[in-house]
Amino acid sequence: MTSTLDPAVAARLKRTADGLVPAIAQQYDTGEVLMLGWMDDEALHRTLTTGRCTYWSRSRNEYWVKGDTSGHFQHVKSVALDCDGDTLLVKVDQIGAACHTGDRTCFDADVLLPAPAQ
């Protein structure tokens, strides 16, 4: 599929060998890290133009719009590219759970090392 992503944006992306860029979803007002998804050029184009996060599912080999089946939508507030061009930060207003397990975030269930005491 040929993407209609702005060529200036596409030129800045550093993709994995399979054409993907990791996209971190973060709650826009609290800074809470919600999840990591993957985007190709077309998924990023759809995210930028629709205001809803579109990801590429590596397991299903298809696009998915967060919330279409779960009702747990991500409304995009901003999208930024990191300094190396290899990671996206998508600030969203998360409605419901971000994680497919039903948790608010994908990162709260299994803490490997507690934060050091201050």
C-alpha cells in the first residue's frame, strides 16, 4: 500500500527492518505512559489525519484503530518524533483501559524493580 504520509515527515523516520516505528502512547494531561504500539507510514498518516491512534498489528498483520473493538479510544492531542527519528510519542486522551488485559496501562502489572527511596 502506498502511504499518503507527508514526504517531509516520512523522510525523517528511521524504521525497523520491517518498516515500523515504535509509538509510545502517553496520557496528555498526567504524563502516564499507557502502551507501546507500532506504526508504519500509513498508520502514522491515519493517526495524524483522523485524530485516533492507528497501529500496525505485528501478530495479525493488519491495521487497528485503538478503541474500534474495545471502546477504549485514544483521542490524539499531539504527535512528536524523537531526536533520532526512530520513536514516536503520541499524547492522547485515553478513554477506558489502554491495555488489552483491561488494565489502565500496559506497565502497571509487573514492576521488575521498585523505585529507589528518595
